[in-house]
Amino acid sequence: MSQDKEFEIVREFEVDATPEQVWEAITNGTGAYLWPMDPPEPRVGGKAAFGSTVTTYDPPHHLTVRSEDVGFPTQSVNQLDHTIEARDGGRRAWVRYVHSGIFTDDWDNQYDGAGKHTDFYLHTLREYLTHFAPRPVAFAQLDGPAASGTSDAFAAVGRALGLADDTAAGTRVQARGPEGGLIDAVLDFRNPYFIGLRTDGALIRFFGRNHWGAPVGISIHDFAPDADAKANELAWQDWLNGVFSQS
């Protein structure tokens, strides 16, 4: 039996970007920090991604999109609200992000996963704005095999990258990537659920979705002029399958 229950996830942060740059990042739909999606139509009542509707449209300060037909078995209402204000004479921006709605089942697990993913996604947004905007992106994403859904799967990903258990965010590393190649990167994010690598030309994100009953995932946001999203997908899929080939 479903148990409808409202949720609200609120985050606030500042970033070294103008409000206009933040607005562009959250509305362009290119996959620069999330994934490719339909950009919102620039008007109240306009269409937005995944069947949602624009309910507030005030560039570059306020955007709200809402869906009451989410299409997920565990959620019936979903709303994303961004408030953006200038700081330091417009050279920086303050952002308030609110994700709210109704979960219809498995509330604790859904809320925990949504909150932790929010922190990682917003961190990736700041990384994009600080280091790569407005460069075009080639986006790829993939999921691991069924064996990557076990409780200890994400620890295996860290080991396969060559990261010691105590390697902390902010450390410059040489990670082991596809075909055993070494990747010069900054470990820009790390906790038991997610790993973020930032190279000179890309953001590579690792998602420990095994903690919420799904396979481990990877996304690659490649800003190099000659980036090949399909080649990235195939290479990292082979790498991730190899991590769990003995499982």
C-alpha cells in the first residue's frame, strides 16, 4: 500500500559565477553538470524536462518547474525551485535550491538518496561554473552490471581507481582509468556514496547507487574540443564491467 508523504530538500551555496552564468547552466539542458534534457520554455506555463511545467520564470533570478505526473512508482509530485541573487557587485552568486514533492513509497530510502544526490549534483554544478563554463560538453553515462548493486560495490570502484581509503577530496591523483591508463586529476569530491574526478578537460562522476538498491553508475562530462561521448561511454563501460567481472 502506498504511503504518500511530502518531502523537501533545501540547499544554499555561493559560487564564483554571475547570476547570468548560473541561470544559463541550469536552463541550457546540455548535460554540463546533470544530463541532457529539454530546456524549459521561457515563460510561465511553458514545458520543461520530463513533462514538468514552468511555474516561475524570472531570469536570472528565479525558476520553478513542477510536475504532478512524475511517472515514477515511488513519487507522484516533483518540484525544483532555484533562487539566484548577486553577491560582490554581481561577480558572485548566491543560490537557494529547493527540491520538494511527494514520495508514495519507501520514503526513508528515497529521501536519503535524493538528499545525498542533491549534494553531489550541486557540487558538480559549482565545479562546472568555476572551471568549465561556458564550454560545450559531450555527455555520456552508463551503469554497471548487476554485480555492482551489492552493498560493498562502491568500495571496489575506489580501489579500481587506485584511491587509498584515506585519499581525501582536494587531493591531486593519478587514477587508473580505461585500459589501465593513468588519469591526472583532482579528486574534487569523495564520500562513501560518490567520487568526483576533475581533469583539465572533464568531470568524471561515480555514483554509488548500490546503497539504494541500484547498480553503480558513471557520468562523463567532457569539455575537450575533440570529445567523443560514445567513445567515452564504451571505454568506461568496459572499465566498470571489468571491476565486477570477478564478482
